Amino acid sequence: DLSAARSDTKAYRNIDTAVADGYGLLTDAAKIACIDKPGAGGMGIHYVKGSLVGDGAVYAPTPEALVYEPTKNGKLSLVAVEYVVFQDAWDKAHSSKPSLFGRKFTLVPAGNRYGLPAFYELHVWLWKKNPKGMFSDWNPRVSCPAP
């Protein structure tokens, strides 16, 4: 449930804790770290735990990615989590898309901005309200660079 996911990720509000636990900075193929989309909003800066992305599973207490927004003082503020699983690994063992919290994941095809093979993903805005909804990819209240 969402309250458990929030509780399980609370320690990662401190970026140093996330890094110590194996999460590392993810950039897209153009080496851009802070992801935004004019007119749609931002996602922020993703820190990913590779061992979780590659395991072919999704589990609410351990998101594959933590999403941070840069703040005016140069720090990072945890705003969301993202669950990610490679399509090939998932589809080999399942007949339908992954889901958590009653929501189906979105398929991001190969040829994406990250240079990754096709993957399923679900953003959850646990730590910053999103007027587009808790499970929307883009949050108009998140910006790159810092507001």
C-alpha cells in the first residue's frame, strides 16, 4: 500500500543514504540528469539501483528508482519513486503488464531517451503532490534546473 511505500522510502529523503544503499545517478543518452518536458512538467533526477532493475521483479517496498528535485539551495529533495522492470524479463514469466497500487505500468519502448531496452515503469509521487495525479509521469510542480 502507499503508506508502506512511503514509510519504506522515508530514509531516502537523505540522498547520502540512497547512495550508500546502492542507488546511483542515471542520465539519459545525452547525459542529461534532470528530466523535464516543456509544457508537461518535470520528473527530476533519477537515482537507480541497478540490481533491482535487472532482477525481473517489482516489489513495492524497494523501488528501482528514487526521483529527486533540485532545490534552490543546491540540495536534492525526494519527490517520487519509480518502479522499473525490463519488458523481456517480465514478459518471459508473466502474461500481462506489471501493476502495483492497482495501476498498470506503462511500456517505454526501445529507442527511448535513456538508450535502454524496452521497459515497464510506474511513477509514484509519494513525496510531492502532483496535480496531474499520483501516478502521472510528469509533474508540473517539478522543474529543472532548481526553481
